[in-house]
Amino acid sequence: MSARPPPPPLHLLRAHTAQVNVVYFSDDNERLYSGDLAGSVVITSTRTLRSLALWQAHTDGLLGIEEWAQHVITHGRDNKLHVWICAQEPATAVGDSAVAPDLLTPKLCYSMDVNALNYCRFSLWPLSSADADGEPKALLALPNLVESSLADVWTLPSQQRLHAAVGKSGLPVSPDGRGQNSTGIIMSMHLFEVAHPSISDQTQLRLLCAYENGSVAMWEYIRTDKETSIEGIGWERVWEVKLHVETVMAMTVSKDNTLALTVSADHLIGRYDLQNADMPEMVQSACVIHRTKNPGNSSIAIRDDGRVCAVGGWDGKVRLFSTKSMKPLGTLDYHKKSCTAVAFASQEPRQGEVPLLGVDEDNEDEMSGEEKAERTRWLAAGGQDNRVSIWGLISFDGASS
């Protein structure tokens, strides 16, 4: 008896005219963001599946998109990071811009010059504090402006560099900016905070980096007397392991910052237990390899509950795994070319204080509870075929067994 064919996607979005590099669901599940190789960004309503905004955010391919408070951050290969605010007014065509007259357009608040040699997207860590004007604050990790094997940490909205050259080895910078570090350039990073081991009510900043040589390292800022650092002073490497034989193509970290997964051109999935890896005697058992039958993977995402992950392959397929056992849970097959981005919807949608694009307060009750619950099980995938596929998944309640 032959195996049942995989189900088709629930929806297909065809707003892009270039390879889709990024997909991202808003925390309230009202908007799906997608960015392509040509620098365009589309915001799609998950209620109507119609485009709310479409604009040329960058002059080169998108690396990352994320909502932050009432802002949208976009990061491109044009060495720019833009912070936008969503305007509640129709867009107007400018010059040769082909924007539909009924679409809304974000307004540019400010921009930062960044180093995009790495194809490494930013990592954002929102803070609970606000600046003197009452604006929310956040920390932003990016590749170092000069040496791509190092990282910088900035503050928003002040755009001040808080930490410079995290991971610096003291060796001179190479002319091409790739650095002298044997790890090669940073391919992916994740910034977060953990409780201080000995000082109550205080946290320590951590930065998880995946590198060109296939390794992953955890960095921690250990100083308590200075809030800022230069030349990587005060940052110590907690651990470093090398699970891949090829460059890390993508890394994802669970919502609670306890688990990380990496994929590469090889057939391996790297699994990193971030809670137990801190102990030297536990590193080897906490960071392990899982072998699959399919080499060539370019994207990966973990569901909010940390139980299920999705891996986008060069063959266009999306493969689902249990993150605990790494057993296959199914394959989604639509894209005929490489699947370059995957993202899960939020399982527990969090409504913001002020709605952004896509929420019609007068029609808030149009969606039933069952429809909203179904939307929490959505998975979006972007492909080299310029399309975004949206899939409805089962709950996988037994995925951890």
C-alpha cells in the first residue's frame, strides 16, 4: 500500500516577483511579513490574505524582518537596517513606484549602516525599560562593522554601540573583512539575557553565534562594573562545538532560549541544549548531531512550544521533526525550488496595546474562536519560486514522545 501524499498548502501568496528570503508572523498572528531578493517587503493580512503594504524597503535582498513595539525593522544586503512605523493612510505612488493606491505604507523613522557581508540577519532583544521620551528600548546584535567574524551590540532607538567586537581574538583585521578567526565569518546570531548566577535581580547578556566553519559558540558578558565594552573586553566564550562539516546556513532558538538548532549544506541537524551546555563536562552530551537522509538545508524554525521544528530544503520540501527525539513528523511538498525561509505562527497570540496594520477593530469578532485557533497552527514557507505557501498543521501533541 503506497503512502498517502502530503496535503496541499492552505493558501499561496504570489505578491513577490523575486525569490522570497524572509517570512515572519506578527506576535498577534494578524500579519505575515515576507521579503524578497529584490528588496521588496509585503505585509499580508492573515484574515483576508490580501496585501496590506508592499514597498521597496531595500536596494538589495532582505535578510530579516521583525516587529518591535509599533515599529517594523528590516535588514538588507544593501548594508542598511531600517526602522519603520506603520502609517494608517493610503500609499501614494512616487516616480515609477508600482504601489497599489489602496495599500498602506510604513514611514521610515531612521536607518543604520551595517555590515551585510555575512548574509547574517540581526538579532533583537526588547527591553522592558523606556528612554527619556518614553520610547521602548531594545538591544540589537549585528556583525561587526569591520570584521565579519566578530559581533557588535547596539541600543535602540539611540543607535549607540554598547559592545564592540564581541569575540575578538586580538589578531589584526584582514583586508577583506573576513577576519583572522579560524571560525570564519558569523552566519547567524541570537542575543538574549539569562539570570546572573550569583547576583539576584541581575542578568547577564549572552550571544549565540553560528559560523562559516560549521561551529557554534556561546559568548557571555561577565563584567558588572561597566555597561559598555570595546575590543571584546569583558566577553568570554562559555563553550564552542563544531557539529557541521559545512557552513551553518541557518540557526533558530526556541522562544524560552533553552534550545538551538542549526542546518547546513550537509545532511545534519545540530541540536544544542543551552541549559546544560554551560557545564564543561556536559557540552558533548548537550550538543549533538542528528543525521537525516536529505543534504542541503537553508532554513529552520522552532514552534513556540519548542516541540516541533520545520526545516526548509534545497529540494523545495519542508520537513517537520520532533525537537526532542528528532524523529520525522511529516513532509510538506509544494515548492519546486529551494525553500529559503520558514516560520511558525504564534501559538499564544499576543495583542499589542495599539493595533498595527491588519486589525479592523470594528470587525474584531468576525473570526470565530475555532478560526483563530486554526491560525495558530499555520506554517509559512518562502521559496526560490517567488511564492509563499501557508500550511495548516495538526497540533502534534505527542511530538515530544
